[in-house]
Amino acid sequence: MDHNIRILIPEKEVEEKIRQTAAQISEDYQGKSIHLVSVLKGSVFFACELAKRITVPVTMDFMSVSSYGDNTTSSGVVRIVKDLDAPLEGKDVLVAEDIIDTGRTLHHLMAILEDRNPASLKLAALLDKPDRRVVAVEADYTCFEVPDEFVVGYGLDCAQQYRNLPFIGVVENA
Ligand code: IMP
Ligand code: MG
């Protein structure tokens, strides 16, 4: 089915904001290297754009989690579908996520990563939907707050479609 997609945040604005966030991150991690953990699949576009603009050394790793629940509400019980390749011990880990919604997935995921003894653990989110929060999760870096609407593009999907849109859009007839 085709959806009507309204542009919420245009491409130029997304790019500019990621550039600013990367500049802030580069300043905050001066003298360190960043181990950037991207949560598949949604955060891949954000993680790559961010990594390209960070000026301190960056290594990248990927993991895939699924949270039990239906399509629209996550249960917060996270199952690791694909684990990271490398240990986190002693590393300055920055997790890149596409969106914080209820916070359930990230709350559990951050606890799993913290258990692996990184030197530090921070969170960068492309989008935040604060109105939807059920579990307290706060990103160290947030690019945009969005209203409680279903958004797609820049990695975010609706039934696996629209991840490749270069802007953030709202699905009007989901
Ligand atoms: P949480 O556990 O409720 O915070 O779930 C967060 C996950 O739900 C995100 O990583 C997305 O995969 C998905 N999600 C939440 N809101 C949206 C949305 O508006 N569009 C696309 N995916 C979303
Ligand atoms: Mg996700």
C-alpha cells in the first residue's frame, strides 16, 4: 500500500543538525576515541552520517535487537538478534539510536551494554518522542524532538519501507 508522507524535517535540516551534534561530540571526546555502536537497522543512516562528521578516531560496531511485543508497542524485554563483534571493556562507547519512543528498548539495551564494562557509555538519538516515554531514558545527544506521530525516513521504517527517504516524514494514512 502507498502512504502519504508529509515532510516533517527536510533533508538540509537533518544534515545540519547531525553536523552540529557531531561537532559537539568531537569536542566532548577530545583526546579520546569513540566506539560507535549502531543499533540495526533504524540507526544506520544516522550512525554513518554522524561518524563521517566526528573528528576524533571512530570505530564502529553493529547489533540487532528485537523487543517482544506487537508492532507498535515494545515490551522492553530485549532479545539480542545479532550481537556486537568486539568487547566493550575499557572503551568509550557511544550508542546511536534512531528514536526513543517509550524508552523500553533502550533502557534494557543500555543495561546490557553497561554490564560489559565500557570506560564510558553515552547515547545519541536522532529523534526523541518525549510524550511517549514510559521508562526514564535520556539521551546525551538528541538531534530533534518530534511529536507523537509515526515518523519514517533516515533509517526509520513503516513495515520495512521508507528507510531510504533522505528526510524525516510523517505517515499520514498508516
Ligand atoms: P521503544 O522501546 O518504545 O523506545 O521503541 C523504540 C523503537 O521503536 C525504535 O528504535 C524504532 O525502531 C521503533 N519506533 C518507535 N517510534 C517509531 C516511529 O515513529 N517510526 C518508526 N519506528 C518507530
Ligand atoms: Mg530501532
